Amino acid sequence: MFGGEDSVGFPSPWSVIESFREGLFDGSFFSALAASLLRVGYGFGLALLIGVTLGLIIFSSRFGQWLLGPLVLGVQSLPSICWMPFAILWFGLNEKAILFIVLMGSVGSICIATRDGLTQVPNMYRRVAGTFGASKWQSLWWVFVPSAMPVFASGLKQGWSFAWRSLLAGELIKHVVGVGSQLDESRNNFEYPKMFATMFLIVIASVIVDKLVFGQFEKYVRSKWGN
Amino acid sequence: MPHRNDARPVKVQIRGATKNYTTGNTQFTAVQSVDLNVYDGEFLALVGPSGCGKSTLLNLIAGFEKPDAGEILFEGKQVTGPGPDRLVLFQEHGLFPWLNVRQNVEFGLRVRGLTKPERRESADQYVKMVHLQKFSKSYPFQLSGGMKQRAAIARALAVEPTMLLMDEPFSALDPRTRDILHLELQELWMATKKTIVFVTHSVEEAVRLADRIVILGSQPGRIRKILTVPLTHPRNFLDPALIELRSTILKELEDELDKLVKKEGDDDWHLEEKSIGSRTSGNVAVDMGDGI
């Protein structure tokens, strides 16, 4: 109905549901999803480490502000999958290349969220820290970090969704055990109901992680911070 | 019992302090060669119209700003930065929204490195002092404006500063709450005898609380007059002598109002009624009666 002459017909909704059920019961969906989540967790964790460090450097040093700030913004404007050719040259077509694009996809927004959160700390709080005689480190940990949390939490959520998208794009290119690869493999193997079922699986997983993990964290921060 | 200021030791010495600000291409002088002594244990109010540099003067004592000329001495030593010996209370309370009342009060004690039980004991005591025990686990957004300011006062007192710098701490509150806090602050000051420098644009507030009132003028900010309030504490806020003093100060400030009108409006704008001081003094009893 939608495709050209050499396209295949759409699978019926029932066959998609059937395929989804099958995938759940034989455990193949779970193992693919677990592998993908582990991979994205690893890449996102790395991005968190590097992004927060970079954000702190940009916030606290003139060098960071002038050089690193614009650089990170520039990198951020490049869709992460565009790093794939470079990653393949550098690491070869393997898991490391996928991790690299997950990192490149999310490190920018985490870094920018860190910087923005810290620069938006109201002057009043800095003065309160000053009048109580807080040292630089005390101010950082007890005033700047908590004050930056609401902005940081939104950035974290955005970073996560970039990481997840990058991962799926990467898995489409390099086949590994994972939901992205499962999507492309089911197309290769003419298993169209499974292809659609996998798409649903990805949507459901995205929504769950987004709402349950990052949404809850953001909600907690916002409620505790009083807005 | 009016205090003999010269007999008491000097807490803060301001000598020829000048502070300029530059906005774009224009420079303006917030305070110009101000000389002022703050004596140990006194309650000093800085009053004046907006732009007279009263907050700037406070920020200079606090160490948030450095004078362009002159010097600020605290207990004989040059002020180089902010510190808990000159604790500042802000108009916007400055409580940390992610900490509850008790944790906020503990902040200064945490900075000092007190252990958790020590902090807690001390914080509880000061939370009690400002009558917020019931709310010690509430977060700032759950409190009213007056409660927030009381929590901020407890946080300040917890580090036992010898001096408090208050920057229009009650100006964002409704008149009723302000009356209550005036009474509380008066009590606190009588009990602790801390040196207080209190910045306000409300002459009424100044005459209620202060021993000495420094009247500042604007463009550039400088001291116009220093008045000693010849009334003992605790004061009856309905005392006719207070109302009298209030209108004296307002008369003193009348031409400052005209200046302000010229600065913030067109050159041909004049105040029709030139007797704001005496006109409003009739309403004072009504205003104050509200809160008592």
C-alpha cells in the first residue's frame, strides 16, 4: 500500500504482537535490551565523568571559558553519528566505536548543563557562603553543587536521550548483541513482525528509563528545591 | 538611657571611604569620602533615599566590595573580605532552598567544622530562639516571608557573630509581620548586645530600633546628619516621641525626594506637596496600630 513494487507488505498487527510475545518469552528481547542498556550505561557513565570535569574546568577557568566552551558547543552541534566514520578509522568497526559515539553524543549536553548550572548560582548564595566564611571547596560542595542541581538534572536527562539515540544509531551500523542491531538484523532476515516488535521494545524501554530514572530524579530535585 | 558613644570602643572605622561604579560609559559615585565610626554594642541605622549608597556602605563593611579610596577597619584591622565576624543578613533572606530550617541554621557551624551532635544542639537552640521549632524540618518554600527571615536570623546568630550587618532585612515583608520582627529583633538585641548596622529606607523602622541614625544623602552618597535617639529599649512603638523624630527625619530628607524625582523623571517634574514629612506623620498611628 505504501511501498514500491519490490517492497514487502506490512505485517499484520497480530503478527507483530505475536512476535513481541515470543521475544519476551524466549528471553531474546531481554538479553538484547540488557546488553544495550549496559552499553549505553557504560558510555553515559564515561560521558558523565568527562562532561562534569569539562564543565567544572570551563566554569572555573578563563582558559576553559575562551577555548573549551566554544569547542564543546561546536562538537555538540554535530550529530553524534557523524563521528562514526572517524570512530571506525580510530578504533575499527567494533564496540569501542559505538561507545565512542555514545560518549560524543552525550558529553556535550552534560558539560554544558554543568557549566550552566554553576554559572546560574545566584549571587546571593555566593555572598551567604562568603559571609559565613566558607572556603572555596566548602562553597563548591555545599553551595554551588546543590544550587546547580535543577539545571544539571534537566541537562542529564537530555544527555541520556542523546546517549540512547547515539547507541541505537551505532548498533544499526555495527552489529552486536543489542536492540539496535536486532532491529537491523530482523530486516536482513525478512522477519518484519520482529522488526516492528523491536521498535516497540525500544520505545517502551526509552519511555521507562526516561520517566522512571531521569524523570523521577528531576522531579525529586525540583520538589526539594521548591519549584 | 542614651549611650555615650565616645566612651565605648570602636567596632568599625570607616575613613574617607569612596566607592565608584561604572555602568557602560558613565561612572557614578555611590559613596564619597564617608567617615563613620560604629561603636561596640550599638544599634546603628543607615537611612536615606535609594541611591544614597547605604547598601554600598554596608557591603564595604561586609567586605563584599572594596573602597576605591579610604579604608574600612574592623576591630582595628583592615577589612579584606567577607567573614563570619561581620555576618550579613540579606533582604531576600538567602536561605538555601535545598536545606530545611535546621540544616540551614547548621550551615555556618558546618563551615566551622563542628561535629554533627554539636551542630544539632546549637541549631536547635537558635531555632527555638526564633520560635520555629515546629518548622525545623520544613523547607524554605514551605515558610512565609516572616518565617524565612526569622530562620535566616537564627542561621546568623548560630555562629555567634559579634556584629550583624542587616541589609533591608524586613522590607519585603508585610507591615504586620514587620512589626512582629521589629519586636523580636529589639528583644534579641537587648539580650545579646550585638553590634548591629541596619540599612533601611524606612524611617519608621530606624526610629523604632536604632540608637543612632545616620541620614545619608544622594548624588553622591554621603552622610548628611547623625542623630542619637534619646529613648530607652524596649520601646513603645506608639510613643509620640518616635513619631516626632520620624517627621523630623522625613523633613530632613525632603529635598532628597525632590532630587530623586528629578533623577528618575523629567526635569520639569516637581513634587506638588512639599510637606511629605508632616503629611504622613498623621497616618503613622494608624499604620502602627495595625500591627499591635
